[in-house]
Amino acid sequence: MSEDKYLQELEEARDVMISALAQTMVIYGVTPSVGRIYGVLYFSEKPLNLDDIKDEVAMSKASVSNGLRELLETEMVIKVWKKGDRKDHYIAEKDFMKNFLNFFIKKLRQERSLIMKANEQARPVLEEVAAEAEGEPKKIAERDLKSMNHSMEYFDWTMRLANALESNEIFEYIPKTTQEENDKNDK
């Protein structure tokens, strides 16, 4: 088989993997186009600039720029400096474990923040109604306060989980590799 044929087969194999990465990222709420940007960077052997990425994924410059911003926020992509070039260049964070941790820590903290802000607004109203009203409004306010208090247990737990992920304490309970894999690596 010729070198060109092998290169074509390699390109097709990469396309399959890039598509799979894009599809799996959809599971986590990331659009397929952002997933393709990540996939292209993941398989790139060198840092790419915005124009390089645009050409690879066949998207508009604005769409690529927005996708890169999203990937930068989750630390799945890193902006790097390339000597002799004024354009920004990007590389993929290839450690899937790190990507997973960064993504979920961010989402857990966002969820808690949204609920806590709503709680700060709603709780005083519910407490006032529970203290001053009679009958049905009082029952509803008390029930809602009880539900809110119960949900706070969940948010406290998610913060402990986020902290355990961030500190890597989680790996004391769920190791990154199995003992069998550790034994193989030690030999």
C-alpha cells in the first residue's frame, strides 16, 4: 500500500475518533461543533490558531471563536504562545480525567450558586408567610420551607463531592486505576 493510502486511512480513522468525541461531549451538554473543535485539537500534533481550526472543522470564524471560548472556560483547551506568531494558538488538554473533574466541579458549583441565590430571595417570603399567615398559605409556606431545607442537604453533599474531586481526595475511595493495573505497571 502506498504512503498516500496509509495517510488517507489515518485521516479517516481520526475523523471517526473526532466524531466520537463530539458525540460523547453532547452527553455532557456540549454542542457537537464544540466537540469537533476539541477533537481536532486533541489529535493535532502542534498548536493551531483560529484560522487553522476553522479550516479543519469547516465552521465560521465566529463559531470557532465561541467554541474555543467555551472550551477555554472548562479548561479543555489551553491558549499557548507560539514564537514568531502574533495569533493565539490552542492545544487540547488531553487528560480526560482532568477534563471530567474540571467540567463536573464547575457544573456542581454553578448549580449550587443558582439555587442559593433563589433561596436567598424566596426564604424570607416563605418565613414571613409561615410566621404570620393562617390556614392554607401557612401550610404551603411551611411545606415549601421544609422542602428547601431538605434540598440543602443535597447541595451540601454536592459541595463535599466537588471539594473531594478538586482536592483529589475522591481517588482515595475510587482509585484512578484498579489494583490489578497498578500491579501490571509496577512490573
